[in-house]
Amino acid sequence: MPKYIFITGGVVSALGKGIAAAAIGALLESKGWKVTIQKLDPYINVDPGTLSPFEHGEVYVTDDGCETDLDLGHYERFTNLTTSHVNNYTSGKIYFHVISKERKGDYLGHTVQVVPHVTDEIKEAVKSAAGENFYDVIIVEVGGTVGDIEGLPFLEAIRQFRYDVGRENVLYIHLTLVPYVKSAGELKTKPTQHSVNNLRAIGIQPDILLCRADRPIPYNLKKKIALHCNLDFDAVISAHDVETVYEVPLNFKNEGLDLLIEKKLGLPHRLCDLTPWEDVINKIKNPKNEVNIAVVGKYVGLRDSYKSLTEALIHGGIANNAKVNILWVNSEDIERDGAKIHLTDAHGILIPGGFGSRGIEGKIEAIKYARENKIPFFGICLGMQCAVIELSRNLAGLNAHSTEFDPDTDHPVIYLMERWFNPRTGQYEIRSVDSQKGGTMRLGAYPCVIKKGTKAYEAYKTKEISERHRHRYEFNNKYIPILEEKGVVFSGTSPDGQLIEIIEFKDHPWFLGCQFHPEFKSKPFKPHPLFREFIRASLREKPSLFVSLE
């Protein structure tokens, strides 16, 4: 029987439940426990795939092609876990399953209700996280904040769970806010007291409190919180701000959280080895080098839109013992002002993924600036597509575009591929402009074959790789001969050669675009090869860039 840890949040959203869940997972893994983590999201969407990045931040994609909450990225970066569709359930997915069962007659004429039918479905979803593997601990993060109407069925389900599997097998951890009131000059515990009272009114008494604050929680406040929230003193954990999120597991260790979890769940004590985390933190805090990377995007107003990308750049810095300064550039500003004014200080330029025509010409202009000034360039998904458009226009002289933005373009170098082979299912996928938006892109892990003697091969050092995708539009193979004549190298393709996965440009220190999202597979202990090499190239070209600017 696995042990279950349920993590809830109170007072306000965005306190970092995902980081807390991931850090607890890392802490338990460092003691040798086998851990998986699941996210339960109360919103009605079946998945976040159709949500704007401004609405919900980044959409994270799993190997099996599931569009999920960005917190699954934290889970994978902090642990050895490879997530799948069972690691993220929304209200929409739960209700979809319940209604489908009702339509098939599975409930045998019973009135379908939130309790027990919806709550039972949620409990089955939680149990599904174990899959075919046996995990010692299953950590379940419940999205939203205590008091949200849409979250009530999930809280009721996890309340029941303790009675279903035994009290000794369930632990409730509540993450709450202890704000510092500047005018009073002190931390205030009342919001935490109210949040715990709300949770207790639902029937859940938290076993452990993680108290978020901008500074460590002092002894006297921990004692006060424990008294008012019906907890032991050692069950009040200071989850204060740290310089980097990768310090959180060490902070939890210093607070004794690992020992507390073992004690409350009846797990035998094991020694903890956090040496790899200490090494990572040391490299982040004491870098020998420094580099400026301009990220030219359209969602830069909400940094969570590029969460995995941001972390992957940090990982690339770790691999090169360098601090990566991210210069956030709105592509619409480049359309208005030109590239030079916004990119002069950049040692490397990255164009991330995205959807829609807004800001596209600014991205294309940024790529032209990188190519002409020999600045290392990295294009991801839409970034690769924009690179193809730029090269087609300015080197091949074509009036080129993507049919996503101009359906009547003279030269559709990027177009909607309506049929492709999915190696995971062994079947061909069929799409059209009229297909539903949700879950209809080329999603998840696809194989790629890399050509030797290229920058891509130099990075991966292997001929065959697997990377995760999330896009609808592909490179039009009709234009391969034209662009090859101009120095474009098609260094990565699908095994059958039908899908272009990686492009490069010969006459440049480091110019590479990939159709997939390498940021999804980068970890602090294993930086992604392309991010590692992009940062390395940006550092290598940095001196010559300064000379040219002088």
C-alpha cells in the first residue's frame, strides 16, 4: 500500500504549491523512496491546451502527448519522474468521464451526483497515478485555493480518501501565507488561521503547515500558529523565500520536514543525500561567467508563459558555470523600434514557441539581426518556423510566409500538414483547418534522426533522439532544395524523412532552430544538450560581439 500526501493551498493563489510538491518529492527521492506526483486542477477545461498563456501560463507537454499544467514541469525537473496523462486531472476531465459513464448506462439508473459519483471518480484518478509501478509515496497537489467553489469536490474526495485507505497512509499538508505588514513591522498569522479554519470546516485537519513568507518564520510565531491551528510545534514549517527554487529541498530538510513526513506516515527512517542539490546551488550562486540572452516573445508580460524555457536557460548556464541574464523583449516593440535598440546587449537571441500572428514580424526581424550580426541564435517551434521565413525572404528572395498567418502567401514555406504518422499509436493522424482546437496538434514525443557533422549532432552526440512537440504547422519540404542552395542545413528529420525537425545555417557561429520543445526535458542535473551548446556558443562569441559593437 503506497502512502499518500495531499497538498492544498490557502489565502492566495500562486504561493508555490507546485514547487513545494516537487521539493518534497526531491527530498523523499534523496532518501531512496520511489515517488510520483499528481496535479488535480479544479477548472472546467478538459486540459489547458486551449487556454491563453496569459490565462494559465505555460502548457507543459508529456511524452505521451498530454497537454498539462505547468507544475508537471516542476515535478520532472526536481525528480526522476517522467509524467504522463495520469499525472494531471482537471474538473473537465473528471466530469467528462462521469458523463460518458452515465451515457453508457454504467450507473444503472442511479441519479448521478457530486457525492458519490464525482468524488469516486476523483479518487480513482488519484489511484491511477500509481500506474503499473509501485510507488512508496504518491504526492497529490490540489490546485486552487481553499474556499474556491470549483475545488470543493476535490477537497471532499481527499477527505474521504483517508477513510478509504487508512489514516496511517494519508498525510495532509497545507501551504498558506504569512504576510509581512510593513506598517506594523511584523508577520501576521491571522490569514493562516482563517485558511486552516476553512479547511477544518470541510473536514480536513492539516497534519503539516508550510508557511510561505518573505523571511524565516521565528520561533514565537511558529508556536502561535501551532496553538491556533491545532498542530504540534514541529509541524509548522517555514517555507520562506530563497534565492533560487532549487534551494527549497534543502530548506525543507533544514526545517526537519523529511523526518516529520517519515514519522507521520510510519516510514522507516533513511539517510538523506542532498549533495547534488548543493552542487547545483553552488554553481547558480557562484558562477565564473555571465551571459545575456534575449528572449523575443509575445507573452513576456507573464513570465510563467515561458517557465520551462527560463529554467532550461538556467540549466544551460549551470552546464557552463555561467549566470544567464534573461533580457525579455516584446516582439511588438521590435516591430515598432527595430531590432538593434532592443538587442544590442544580447550575446545570444532565442525565439520561443507561440501561436497567432501578433508580433511575428518582430520575431523575424530579430532573427535577421542575429544572422547578420553573427549572434548565436536558437529558435524553438514557432521560432524555427520564423527562421525559415526569414531565410526564405532575405536569402532566397521569396515572398514567403506561414499559412497560419497568411493563407494566400505566394510561398507557403510553413503549412498545415494534414496527415502524418504517429509512432506511438502506429497510425496516421488526420487534421484539417476545421479540426477541433483541443488536443489536435502534433503532441508529445516523436523520434528524430540527426545528420552527422552538424551542430545538432555535436550537441547530442548521437544519431537518434526523442523530443516533445506541440504545434500544428510544419516545414514545407518542397522548399528544401531552394534553401539548401542558400546554406540552410536540414540536420534533423523524422525517421521517414517526411518531417523536418532541426534546421541550421552554415555561415554562422551557431544558428539552430528546432520544431520540438527541448525545454521540457531539461533538468538542473542534466541540462538539455541544445541549451548547453547555445549558452556555450553565446559565451564563446561574447568577446567578438563586444569588439564589433565598439
